[in-house]
Amino acid sequence: MKRYAAVFSLFLALLTLSGCGFKDIDKRFFVVGTGIDWSGNASKPYRITLQLAIPSPKIEPGASKIQYETIDAPTIAEGVRMLKAYVDKELDFGHCKMMIIGEELAKRDINHSIDWMLRRRDIQSVATLAVGRPTAEKVLHVQPASERYPGNALLLSFGADGTESSYNYAETLSGLSRRVTEKGMDPVLAIITNDGMESYVINQVALFDKEKIKLILTPAETQLFNQMSDHFTKASMHGMFKGTPLVIAINHLNSSFRIQRNTDPLLISMKIKMDVVFEEAPTDLFDSSWRKIEDALASEYEKAGMALLNKIKRHGIDPYGFGLRYRAIQPGADSWKNWTQLYPDAKFNIEAMVKIEGTGLIR
């Protein structure tokens, strides 16, 4: 009797167990890229574009297969929910590492988009964010001939495994969230431009306040910004010496800054050290005095850096985190209020130290 009771109890326990709620891979659509644009319609302001990967047995250049779905909706979450009616499989954002915000929407407000990304548990905090020009939809529709599998080209552009460009700026969702919420450090995003063909260009960055774009840097300013913010990969620098153009490759660069509180107005000093090698130079440069060339290059770099810092300050933004450093060294309830009063009148000083390591493989 006890044996029958045990079997019956086990049977009742089995009835309470649920089946596996995880759908098979062949019943899911993996979203590899998400674009959010301003639609121009006030009742449905958000245009959501999903880049869906289609599994393929081929992994070779030009073999990637992608399906696109686009919809206008009152909110981003509602738009994604409505897009489920357009596909026959469950949408899975677990592999989505590229989130693009359209330039027009970025000029209006990015907070709602970031809030949606942070709240979804299946969107990774290491996902890369960027601004799409002219729209995120057009950028996602670019399929380079070299792309081996869906979404691979953009990931290589921002990741460490692909190109190392001094014009690029990779920002993650967690990093952008911190810059949006932290006082004294403003957001920065790279701009991906559709060149009208089967490719795109990434050579500019957009500087934000806590909501929208305030300033877009030129390619030359973008490279300089990356160097001065210590967001450095490999870079080059152009200069003139006695009327002769020089091009140098920067092999190593280190930048740091210090805030001097006992000065009026506030002084922000920045030190930049770099080791360089010539890529283009006159043939007789090897036998010349390198000290004068180093001083001339350092002087030009200091002028360009000062112009960039003052330009950024005039727009009332702080992407370098000067305000965050001030709050750290000057704690107190009025620390942030004092900084907002000091920053508009702050002065900058840049000390650049250039060390020439050689003239390349030839003299």
C-alpha cells in the first residue's frame, strides 16, 4: 500500500511540472542591429528598424542574408511588439550588439531610447551605440560586399578585432548610461554616415548634453578629441616645418589633466606625451636637428588642442569629465553648483611633449 501511495504522490508531483519555455533556434529571429529614427509624425514619432539575421550554411564574403522590418509607432516598446506580427518567429535581442540612433532623433532627445534599451533584459550592456546619418534605417540597410555574416561589418568597425581607426569612438550602452546620468561628464557617440553606395564612413563624433546633440566635430577635430581624451588607438599628425609638410605616425600617446583650484579663473592643465615616427618627410631630415622639429610639432598641437577645448566649452558641454574630477577633489553639497559657475570662465593650458623615435625604414 505504501508503494502505491508513493507512486501516486510522484505522479501528482509530475503534474505540477511545466515544460521548457525556451524556443528552438530555428523558431527564433536573432536581431543583430536595431535602428531608432524620428519619423516626422507626432502621433507616431518613432521609426524602429530591426536587422534580422537569416541562418546560412555559408560563411564567406558577401554571403550574409538579412531581413529588415520597419514600423512607425507611438513608443519604441509598442513598435517592437507590433513588429512581431510581421515575422513568423520569436524576436531575440540577445545577439544585438549594434544600436543606432538616427541623427534627427539624436538632435531632439536620446533619453527615451536609452531608457528602453536599459530596461530590456535581453539587450546586452556591452552593446555598441552610434548615431546614424542621415538615418539609422539607411545605415542598417548598407551591406558591404566584405560582410561574412549578418551585422559583422559594423561590429568589426567598432571592435578590437577589426579596423583600428583614430577617427572612431566606441561607446557601450552601460558607458553611455553613465555619461547621461553622471554630473560632470557628457555623452559622446560616433557618427556612421551612409556614403550612398555599399559602404559607410565613420570619421566624426557627436557631443551631447544630457539629452541631445550640441556639437558635431570635424574629422580632424575628432582625431584630436580621441587623442586628448586618451581614447587612443593608432593616429597620425600633420605639421609644417620651415614651409615643408610633415606627416608623423603616433606610436604611443598618454594624456592627463589637472584642475588647479587656487587660480582665478579656474585653470585646467593638460599634459600630452607622444612618441612618433615620420611617415612623410624631406630626404635630408635624418641629419637635421630633431629638437627644433619636436618643438614646432608640439607648438602646433598645443594650438589645435586649445582651440578644440575652447570650442567645446563655448557649447556648454564637458565630454572630458572635467566636472566629475572637480566634484571628486572638491566634495560638498555645493560642489556641482560651484562647478557650473566656474566652468564657463575656465582657462586651459596644454603642454605637449613630442619625441621623435625615427624617420621610418629609410633616412
